[in-house]
Amino acid sequence: MTTPGGAQLLAISDLHVGYPANRAIVEELRPGTDEDWLIVAGDVGERSTDILWALGTLKRHFGTVIWMPGNHELWTPPDDPLTLRGEERYRHLVERLRGLGVITPEDPYPLWEGAGGPVAVCPLFLLYDYTWRAGTPGAATKEQALAHSRELGVVCTDEMFLHPDPLPGIDDWCRARVADTARRLEALDPALPTVLANHWPLQRDPTAVLRYPSFALWCGTELTEDWHLRFRAAEVVYGHLHIPRVTYKDDVRFTEVSLGYPREWGARAAGPAGPRRILAGRQGVPR
């Protein structure tokens, strides 16, 4: 299958294929050309069987599929046949997805040579560390911020199902992932621009429009606030918030690519958002 526009770098997130309507959308997703790449920026589903089904389905249609986990893939729900937790669960999914030919955050960063390239496409797995506390005024510590959010009735389901084993806390896991990932990004050719793709936003500005501001605690880390500049991002891709849109920071384009829950996309006149074109507006590719 080919189109006059040439190969495209596409991205989508928050597929949540546990919902039949979302599962049907995944079954119908197709590339515009045989050379299209698809970034899947996390929250494919909660159960390991759903995650493997969805990414296996997408890999049969797209030549290159790049995945990074969201919080939902890392959950250990009681009805999942995969009972591994934390790092073991993540590493198990990495190995199973590698077996399907899917690129993961543990693999070498692939080089996109199509429109807008060359760029290193960097799938990141960074988590959050409870440092985005603007929605919990007066909270000087993680514990105070979490207590304040609980008083408001805002608690992420991660607190029940996302386990940081073998580390003591999600914030510890986040800091370890950030440090390891920064070393890998620093080793790239300094003349090479990047597409940074992470499930959670790298920069806190997108959380300003959250309906419940204290939910920002579970959305990212202040450690990555400058990564779009530090690591030469041509574009930053993220999901998690279920607020698909394009914003700019320091002339860098930030694109939220979430599909979201059926109750969310079903309320939009345009219906469900499909994969978004990344590097749009560069080298003759329109926004």
C-alpha cells in the first residue's frame, strides 16, 4: 500500500483495548504506506494477553512498531495470568514484544530517515516521582501531597496495582529510569535531533488543564523539564492525559496522541482520534 505523500512517522497511545470499541479500532488501524512507522506510547491495556494481542496485531500491519509502557501495562491486576510485578513484569513484556518484532525502550534507538529526518526515535520509559505538586498547594513533600490529594478524593489506581519491585517506591524506579535513559541519550551523536516519545509528559505545562489538578502527581517528573532542549527534540510525543492536542514550548512541538476511553472519544464530534503524524510541518509535510 502506498500513497503520494510518502512514508510517515505516526504515533498513538492509550489504546485501552480492554474496551471492545477500542479493540475494534485497533483491528482496523492500517498504515498509509508500506514504510510507515507507528509509535505506540503506552497504555495499550492492563492484561498481558491484551497487550500482546494488540501489539501483535499492529505489527502485522505496520512494518515498524515502537512501544513504550504506560502505567496500565505495568499494573498487576488480579485477573491477569501474568502475576509478575514491577521490573520483572516490564522485562517479561519487553522480551515477549521483541519476539513479535516490536522495538522497545531497551533496544537501540532507530533512525528515521523519512520526511523530517534523519532523527533518532527514542522510546522512553520514565515513570513519575510525585514532584509535580502545583495541584497540591503547600505540600512540601511527597507524603503531604499524597495526603492532600486523598482528602480531595483524587487517587490514581496505580497506588493499588502498580508495584515498583524490587525498589521501595515508584519515585525510586523513576529516578533510576531517568538516570539510565539520560546516559543513553547523552551517548547519541550530538548533531542528531531526536523524537522523544514517553507515555507520561516530559514537561509539566500540559497538566495545567487537568480537571483535577492534583492528578499531576502521577503524570511526570521535574527531572525531565528541560529534556526537549537538552536532547535536541524535533518533537515530543506523549499520552496519559487523554487530552489529545498540540502545544509548543521553546519552539518545540509537543503532541499528545491518546485515543482514550470510549466515553471520552465518543463525546467528541470528530469521534476517535487515529494516529497522529509526527514531524509534521517539516520538509514539506503539512501540519
